[in-house]
Amino acid sequence: MKKLDVCLSTDDNYARYAATVICSILHNKSFDVEFVFHILYSELSEENILKLDSINGVVLHRVDNSIFLPYFNNGVCKNVTVPTLYRLILPSLLENVDKILYLDCDLIVLKSLEKLFDIKLEENEYAACVPDLAYGEHMKRMNFEFNDKNFYFNAGVCLLDLAKMRADGIEKKMFDYLMSNWDKLSYCDQDVMNAVLLGCVHQLDREYNFITPNFYFSCSAAPTIVHFAGVKPWKIGFYNPFRKLFWKYYSFTPYANDKSEFLNKCVINLFNNKIFQILWFLKMYPFFFRKKERIHDFMRIIKNLEFNH
């Protein structure tokens, strides 16, 4: 049996969606794979702890937020929440884990993750990630040099070699960078990780972090990981071809019979009707015809097209 480690950070607001991520992974895993899901949190209700703990493979890690106090002095990180920094302490927090896949809670997994875990990192690579949308603009913002190896990645999906990061003191380098550059950061921990790991990250195909509703960006294969980095599937918003799959995996979680979510889901399904979607889209983008990608989105709504590459 192959054991694979996955990590997520959550609070009471996102616990049910962390459960959805986990259930989507379990639903699509190979029979000979065992997952360990490391859930990082500082505060969770007893109800959420019990529900998450009931899912096969979940291990809960309570993080003492006081360790971050030195980084919140003199205005440092004043505009971010502490859990956004959890990614930076993974090498020391999970000291017995050598390789881990960090995932945000606003995504679903549609295929087995074995192929992703099997990717071999080069000697000088600490992570494997997907370039962020409009990553060229991020490169300019961060003053990164443009070359074949450098790119700005989205940190919502990160395959991390924790053993190599520990050996090379990457965690300390990230917090040193945070202290020295906190006033220049727009995306806090994501900017920190990109700066410290620049040129040492394996570039993954977009199928492993397919950001939606920006589904006019193509990838070489049907998505393995769909990332709802824009409009969330549990919010009323314009047409999203992966929303029904989100609710499918949500139905496998311990939260499936939660009455408070039932009405929300009914309203969302109503607004997913084509006529509502057209009206919503026109309200959001009244001048959509000025941009090629918006026209592309609009035609998907009109034709009810699901994503295909």
C-alpha cells in the first residue's frame, strides 16, 4: 500500500469545504493508495472537529498561533490572517513527512493523484506548481527576471519536498524574507514562497491547478484539480461548468445533510439556470463584447458547454 500525504488549512468557515476536497480525493483514488490528510487549524468547533475526524485518513494538527507573534509586530502582516502563514511552517510542523501536497480548500480533485506524486523533482527543485493566471504581471510586480526556469506560481496547489526544504533551511529563509519585505507583498505567503523558491520550482501543467471560472485557459489534458479561485461554487455567481461536480463530492461529506446548506444549494441551483446565468453575466460584464475571453464565456453559457480541451 502506497501512502501519500496531503495538507489543508481550515477554520470553521471552510471546514465543510476542506471535507469536500478530501472526499473528492478519496472518491478518485486507486485501491492500493492510502492517503493521510493533515488538517491544520488554530480554532475549530467541537462539531467540526468530530466531523472532520470521522473521515478516513484525517489527522488534525492544532497550530499555536503565538509562534507567529514576532511577525505581526510594527505592522508586519497587518492585513493578513495567521492561517495564511501555515504553508511556511510545514517543514518543521510536519517533521516526519518528507513529501506533501498542499491544497487550498476551494477546489476539487477529479482524478487519481498518483501521477502528480510520482513527478520527480530535480536536485535543485523544492516544489512543483502551476504558473498563476497572468503570472507575467506578477513577475513584473516582484521584479523577477524572465527566463526559462523562473515563473510565478499559484500556491493553492503545491507539491513540496519537505525533506529538501528542511536540509536547506528554506523555512528560515522564507520568514527572513517576510520580515524584510512585508511592506512590499501583495499576496503574503504566496509572494514569499515565490521569492525564496524562484528558479527552483518544477512547472506543472495547468491540469493540476485549473482555475475556474477562468475556464477559457486551456490545458493539455482534462483537469485533475479544479480550483475555484474566483466565484465559489457555494456562492451565487455566473455559469460554472464544474459546480455540479463540487456538490456531488460535497454530498459524500459528513456535512451533506446540513439543513443550513440545503437552502443555499437550492438557491444556487436556481441561479444556475441558463436564463438567470445570462442575466447575471450581463449585470457583471455589461461590456463583455469588448474582450475576447468574455465573449468566449458568454457563448459557453448560451451553448451550455462543459469544459473540454
